[in-house]
Amino acid sequence: MRLEMRYLRSNRNVLGCTAVALAVAVGSLSGCTTQEVFHNGYVVDQSALDLVPVGSSREQVLLSLGTPSTTATFDGEVFYYISQTRTRSAAFMKQRLVEQQILAIYFDKDGVVSQRANYTIKDGKVFDMISRTTPTGGKDLTFLQQILSGGGGAANSIKNMLGGT
């Protein structure tokens, strides 16, 4: 009986130490899960947005909302005010986009606000802010397609270089 008591007492000590070690490990691991949140871009102020109803001038939009994040001038002028929220769980991990809002102010040909729109990620609008390309009209042909088409462009350039008329 005495031998059994000795084993039970040692098991209680082991269980107690294990519980303390487990509590310390959980506490230290919870400190490692800090998440960084990054807010970038334009923060929309509702009172400033109320100052630019449909029918406002371009100057009134600039005075009330400030300089847009980017603009588009194809098929009418549009001011885009963009804000994003990104998170990452550790300093070495890649940031993940969790929220994006795009306030779009559309102008008609006279420079008057014709429409206001607020897009989010849920709208499914793909908005590439880092693209280095400019949209153009027409179709893009490769060098070989231009030569084979016999149309102009590269074929005429080669003719001119070779001295043809």
C-alpha cells in the first residue's frame, strides 16, 4: 500500500508540472499571433461627400474631397478615391487584402458630376492600381502579324529602311 501511495503522489506532481507547462506554452503562443493591420489610401468623409451631389462642378469635387487617388479620361472623366485595408499575421508573411473601397465620381462632357459610385471587393471590380499600361483604341498586333497583314506599321517601316517606295 505504501508503494502505491508513493507512485500516486509522483503522478500528481507530474500532472501539476504538466498543467503549469501547458499554461505557460499557451500563454506564450497567444503572444505570437499578433496581427498587423495596414490602412492605405483615401478615407471617405461622409460630410465631405455630401458636399458633392450630382450636378456639382469638378472644382467643387476637388475642394471638398481633395486630389483623387487616380483618374481616368477614357469615355469621360472619372475621379477614383481608393482605400484599402490589408492584414498579415507575421512580419515575414505576405499581406492579404481584406477590404477595399473605391469611390468613383463620374463627370459628363461639361465637367459636371453625373454619377457617384462606391465599389467594394464584393462588387467584383478588378482595379489594378500599379499597372504600367495605358489603354488604347484599336487592336494590338505583334511584329509578325503586322508584316503578314500587309497593312502598314512594321511592313512600311521595313520597306522604308530597305529603300523601297
